[in-house]
Amino acid sequence: MSNRREFLKTGLMGAAAVAAASQLDITASAQTPSKPFELEEITVAELRAGLDSGRFTSQQLVEMYSQRIADIDKQGPAINAVIEMNPDAMAMAQKADQERKAGGARGPMHGIPVLIKDNIATGDKMSTSAGSLALKDAKSPKDSFVAAQLRKSGAIILGKTNLSEWANIRSSHSSSGWSARGGQTKCPYALDRNPSGSSSGTGSAISANECAVGIGSETDGSIVSPACSNGLVGIKPTVGLIGRTGIIPISHTQDTAGPMARTVADAAALLTVLATVDPDDAAAKDSVGKAQDYLRALDPNGLKGARLGVLRKYAGESIKVDALFADALKVLKAAGAEIIDPVEVATFGKFEDKEFQVLLYEFKADLAGYFKWFGPSSPMKSLADVIDFNNKHAAEEMPYFGQEVFLQAQEKGPLTTEEYVKAVADCRKFSREEGIDATMSKHKLDAIICPTGTAAWPTDLVNGDGGYASSSTLAAVAGYPHITLPMGYVLGMPVGISFFGRAWSEATLIKYAYAFEQKTKWRKAPKFLPTVDAKA
């Protein structure tokens, strides 16, 4: 596994910035909430049952989660995961309650609160800013496809989560979980540790029980990495399974939204709601007929007969993580899986540098496309406008790191440039048909497994991210599905195990992840400790 800093230099979109000491009080003593929270670790199924039985209403859920956010997000441990609350949430809850009473629930997420990342546009009173002050007042005149699907399902959009600003396409000298608009998010397991990014706010908030489930987005690592660091299940689906229209982009070849949750079943429920063909997303044409009810994949005996290949390329960075992975392999074998160890991807080293070039070209073009979609009220029209804004507001936007990646992207030409066209073709060839597909065919695999990454690193206000490893890049470049879930703890800090495979294999991966989860049940709620527990 590559070092975290190396990933950032080659385009990992799982990190962003650093915060002022006033925004990140890592010297505070442990501040575990003093009063019990009725909804702690509650599942979507339990919430649905409670709504059906009348144990509580959607309005009460909004009230309880809003109070939870007030208690631990803005005071107490002050994890700072939520960037904005939705003033329309209670009205949405009232509507959901009325519909349930009149005709029953629309589906598995009806009336259940959801937090979404602040790069996903909502046509309401909330801004969509990607954490940037340049867009702090940008209120979209229309919903993103994801927000529209949530509303259609009857889910309650409770608020928006902080993120690594611009999903970490601005600088390679940043530290995850910071944005100029939102400040620094903390990891709820140890407040001086980093929540990882760029879906850091979603990861921290859902882990801390500030909402039932949440939505992140990933270009390379931004769902699976914060899920790993925050003890969550994260699903990065095949690109195109979830529509991207109205999401502030980096790369149309790699971007996707995805669920983040405390259980596999919860993530599957949310994925079922989101996985619908988006007519305005070019990548969605290949997803026709692929979406399904992923709750049907929840089989506690699902590992029986599975052929799983161990990708040792993504191990060996941490003795303690490797020990947990060795134990996980024993669990998988005992559950009936056949383990092929090791397997190799022959094309490693042939696509990683080219990935970064693809992201630079696509970010410049796709960001302009997003502003055009937003419409005439967009405060920015191009990447050049954002660069100019940052220069004019450098004290607020660039107090700790610059925008050198923005500048590199701005220098790129159109998407017809030969360098770009060849880089895209090479990335697809070496990550897909000669990468994941070839490896799985050679060994007759059903999925590939590895550690998701190492444990969360200390937030560094001076040097930014470092000392972290991730397994996200292969599946990210391919645009193939990747699922992570907890496989244990290192000094009380969670780490994850990853399952990834061919395009559109989400149901298979969910089946394996669920079976592993039922055998281990590693997930445990965070305690908001000031630092890692050396005795854990």
C-alpha cells in the first residue's frame, strides 16, 4: 500500500485541508455525552419498525437527531461534522408522517433522516458549497438527482455534512476534513485523530449517531477511507449506478455518490433508494437493468462457496492491521469461503500516474459543466473564477495550504487533447480488462479482498496528512464497486476490510460483506476520547 502522501500526490481524492487551532481543540479531555441517546446505534429496520408501530414519528426523529447534533457536534466533543441543518426537515417529516398514516410507507427509507455531503445540490434553503467560501451562498434552484431520489423515497434530508474542501482537488499539502466554510471535522473515536476524507463529515456524523445513514461521494477513496477510519460500512458503487447530475464534480470517469452507514443492511437500504437510472448522466446508460433491491442480498450464509482473492499489494503497511486481516481470513474460511492467497494484478504501476492527469483534465471541464447546470445564479462560472476568488480571499481560503492542483488543472486543454484521450484509455485498460477483470478471470474469483487502509492518523495542522495507506485506487480508476466494513480495532481505532470486484457486482459484494459482518459484528460506538487508548 502506498503512503497517504504518495496517494495525494498522484490524485487520491480522499483528503483535504487543515484547520486553525481554534477550530480543532485536540487538547480537550474526553467529553462523552453525559445523557444516553435513545437512537444510539439504531438501525434503519428498527427505525422503520418504530415508525410503523407508532413508537415514534418522523417528526420526533428529526427532533431527536437535531438535538443530538446540538449536543455533540457543536458543543461537548464538538466533532464539527455537520455544516448546515435543513430548515425544511420538519416539514418533510410532517409530510412523511401524513403519508404513512394515509397509505403506508413508500419504501425502506420513508420518513427516515439522512445526512448528505455538501457537494450534493439540494433545491431548497441550504447552500451547496463543497466547503468553499466561493459557494457559501450558492443555493441551487433545483435538486441533484440524488436529492430528488431521496425526496421521492420519502427520506428526510436532515442537513449537509462538512467535507474536505473541493473533495481535495485543490492541494496535495492538505489534511483531511477541513473546509474554509466548515472548519475541521474530528474523528469521534479519538478527537485528535483525523476522520479522513473527503466524505469526512458524513463518516464522523454517522459514526457518532448524529443521523441514521448518510451519503458521501468518492473519486478515489472518499467513501471507503472515512468509512474505514470511522468504523462504518461504505459502498462505492459502479460508476453510473447512482446518478451524478447536480453533484459538484471532479471526474466523470470516477465520481460516484454512495451510502455510508453503521450496518451493511442500512447501506443496502439506502443504495436501493439511490440506484436508479439518471437520464442526464452519460455513465448511466450502462446501468439500465442493473439496479435491484439490495436488501435481498443479505444472506448470513452468503460466504459459503465464495472464491476470494487476497490482494497482498494492499497489505504490509501495519503489523497490527495485518494481524486483524489474518484473523479476518480465518473467519472467511470458517464461513465457507475459499481463499486464494495471494493474487496479483499485473498492471499495477501502469495507471496510477495517468489517473492524476485524467482528474486534472476532467475537473476543469466538469466543474464548468456543473456551474452551467446550476444556472445563471451560480456565483462562479469556471475554475478560473474559483482560482481568482481564492487569490482575493487568501487569508480565509488559503491560510495553511494553497491551490497548486487547481493551477495544474487550469493549464490543461480540452478533453479532445491527445494526452487526455490516451490517459483515459490506458486507465480503463490497465485497471479494468487487464486489471480487475483479468485477475478475477485468471483465478476464477468472485471478489478480491484486502485491508481497506490503516487506522486514522493524528490531525496535523502543520504538515497535513501522512502515515495513512489506502486500497481505494484500483477500483476507483476502474469505476468498479468497492465495499468496506469494520474488521477490528488498533488501540481503539477502527480499521476496515474491503471487498471489490467486477462492474455491477454490488449485490454479490453486499452478500459477502453482510455474512462477514454477521460472523464478527465488530462495529461499536465511539467514545469521543481525547486521543487513542493505549490500553485498548
